[in-house]
Amino acid sequence: MPDPAAPAPRIAFDDFLKIDIRVGTIVAAEPLVGVRKPAIALKIDFGPEIGMKRSSAQITSHYRPAGLIGRQVAAVVNFPPRQIGKFMSEVLTVGFPDATGEVVLIHPEQPVPNGGRLF
């Protein structure tokens, strides 16, 4: 696996456009059971075009399920679904590593409509 701190190779703008990152609002969150690494199962509303999607997020260091409800997050919505234990994760919720490598979610500074695409 490449070093996540190293710069990625240069890509064309068309390559960036292939990654569909959208904003959605977390409507449900609960601990994900039966997985090797602690995670939270999220249900995220991406608006009428994309709908509700599920995501497994390894964010337990900084977040508790109840505190996530109503929070807007960004996620890659065009990766294929991925089986995480018995849970099918449909989108990849994204964030940045803190100083110890734990995930800090990214979110818009102001509320925006669900389903908006990152550009």
C-alpha cells in the first residue's frame, strides 16, 4: 500500500471528475458489530437523486453515534459496494487524519442541499 502521507501522482482533471463526492445528512448511526476494527454504521440521506445510502466508518475515536445524527458529511458515492463483516457499505465517508492518524470527518461550513457534488 502506498504511503498515505506521500503526494499522489499527478492526474488529469477528467480523472478527478470520475470521483463523485457528494454531501449528505446522517439520519441514523449505530455501532457496527462483528467487525475487526471499531466502526459506526451510518445511514446517510443524499437527497432525491441518490437517496439513502449506508456507510461503515472507522470514526469511533472522535465520534459517538448519537452525536452524528443531523451532521452533514462528504462521501464518495460511485465506488462499488463493499462488504464489511455482515454490513454492506454503499458509500465511502471521507475525512482527514488527525495527528495520530484517526479520522476527522469533513463537512460543509454552512448547511447545503443534500446531494450537492464536490467541485
